[in-house]
Amino acid sequence: MIFAEYLVLSSLVLGVRLYLYQTQRIQFVEVSDTAKIHCSSKENLEGGSSMFWYLRREGETPTCIKRCLDDQNVGKFACKHETHSSTLEISNIQKTESGIYYCAFEYSSYLIFGNGTTLIVGDSYTNSSWVMFLVPFPRGTQVTGTANLACVIHGVSSPVHVSWSVSGELQEQGLTRSLRARDGSLTLINHISVPMDTWTSGKNFTCEVKFNSSGSSVKKSTRYPAAHPSGCVAQMLRYAVAISLVVLMVSLSLAWSHCCSTPAKC
Ligand SMILES: *[C@@H]1O[C@H](CO)[C@@H](O)[C@H](O)[C@H]1NC(C)=O
Ligand SMILES: *[C@@H]1O[C@H](CO)[C@@H](O)[C@H](O)[C@H]1NC(C)=O
Ligand SMILES: *[C@@H]1O[C@H](CO)[C@@H](O)[C@H](O)[C@H]1NC(C)=O
Ligand SMILES: *[C@@H]1O[C@H](CO)[C@@H](O)[C@H](O)[C@H]1NC(C)=O
């Protein structure tokens, strides 16, 4: 009994020690090209037969798209292995295959995941795309709690890459919710939470959105007290309503992912 517990414990400890690095956070590829997504580890990946690849498309739960074990390396997906790395090659890639690709390694019946690489196929920018910053409704001199900031990316044809920085310092990635309009275009809401005093300290918050490989991006910056273009109360109210909706949607999505979205194995 104690021995069994020890085994479970040691495999947990060992499992936690194996990290998968996906150092490229974002990758652009043109439609019908071959995409190559890398994953590496300090440990020996044993020929890569325990590697899996998952794709999380916008608004969907992650699905397993490739198990490297039963690999004839024919067809769309191919696994290429070296001792400390594994590469997924996807040929003739299409726009619908944009999303976040995670490598996973099966280690004594646990799956260990990498942090994911966002793959953007082609150009997500359309002639109706715009980006808007949403900030908390100012409530006097409140200094406790958390501030929710969001970037709304409207009218894109496929996912984009959003990064956040505070006074030039890169932050953890935000959480994204997506809504699909009837014409097929996407509206994305990317949201971060920071301590209220970080927000009210007057630091410069920037949300940067990349739509394609052109090297240009759209940046929106703001700082407390947020400047409201017209100073119009109705406009501020609209922002306040929007931010509450964002928070509600993000908490719903968190509740959802906690209850139901354990990724299925291949
Ligand atoms: C994955 O992301 C987390 C949070 O951003 C970070 O702490 C961790 O070091 C990353 N892991 C790897 C293996 O890069
Ligand atoms: C926007 O693009 C769509 C197709 O991509 C086109 O049908 C439409 O005319 C364009 N609208 C404007 C205002 O350029
Ligand atoms: C905030 O930072 C961004 C980029 O780091 C810069 O472009 C912008 O001018 C800054 N805004 C303010 C108000 O300082
Ligand atoms: C790429 O994105 C930029 C905005 O970052 C946009 O202005 C441009 O039209 C997009 N498309 C191409 C082909 O550059």
C-alpha cells in the first residue's frame, strides 16, 4: 500500500520534472505551405513515440490531431524526431488549421503539455477589422481587488496573436473568448486581470495584435486615469457594461474548462 503510494508520488515528482519547451510563441505560415512546429525537452524523448500533438481552435476544446507512435509519416501530419526534440510538420496547411498547437508527452500515464505555439495561416486582417481597449469603470479611489482589462478584436477572418505589456514588460498571455458572426467573421475578446494598484499606479498598458506576417501590428495603449475620447458618460457606461460582459464570459469559460475540457487522448 505504502509502496503503491510511493510509486504514484514518485511518478508525479518525475513527471513534473519533465518540461516541454515550445519557444516559438507565434508562427505565421502562408496558405498551402508546410508548417513546422517545434517542441523540445532537456530529457531524452525516447524516439518520440510517446509524443502527441493537440490543436485548440478558437472557441473549441483541444483535440488530439496526431499520435506520433503509429506514424507512417504519410498524409497531412508528420512527426520528425531528434533525441531532445520533436517537430510536427503539416503539409498543405489551410486557414481553418489556425490555432494553438500543443505538444504532449505521455509519461507513466500522465500527459505533460508544452505551453503551445499559436499558428496563424495567411492573413486574418479584413477591411472591417478594428481593435478597441476596454478599461475598468473608474470608481473613486479604489485600490484593492483586481482590474480587468480587455482588448476587443473585431471582424477578423481567423485567429490573431495578442500580447500584453505593462510599461514595456511582457505579461502572461490573456484569456480569449470568441464570438462568430453570421458572416463567418470572428470577434475576439482577450482579457487580463491585474491587481487594482498596478492599474491605478499609472503604468502604460499595451495590447498588441498581430494579424499576419507583414511585421506590422496594431497596438493600443492606455494608462490610468483612462482618457475617454468624448468624456461622455454614456460612452463610459457602455465600456463598463462591456467589461462586465467580458468578465462574465471569461468566468463562464473558466467554469466550463474546469468541469469539462479534459483533452481526450488519441
Ligand atoms: C509556460 O508558461 C508559464 C506561465 O507563463 C511559465 O511559468 C513556464 O515557465 C512556461 N513553461 C515552459 C516550459 O516554457
Ligand atoms: C471588404 O471586403 C469584402 C471581401 O473581402 C468585399 O466584398 C467588400 O466590398 C469590401 N468592402 C469595402 C468597403 O472595401
Ligand atoms: C505606451 O507604450 C507603447 C508601446 O510600448 C507606446 O507606443 C505608447 O506611446 C505608450 N503610451 C503612453 C501613453 O505612454
Ligand atoms: C496585416 O496586418 C496589418 C495590421 O497589423 C494590416 O494593416 C494589413 O493590411 C494586413 N495584411 C497584409 C497583407 O499586410
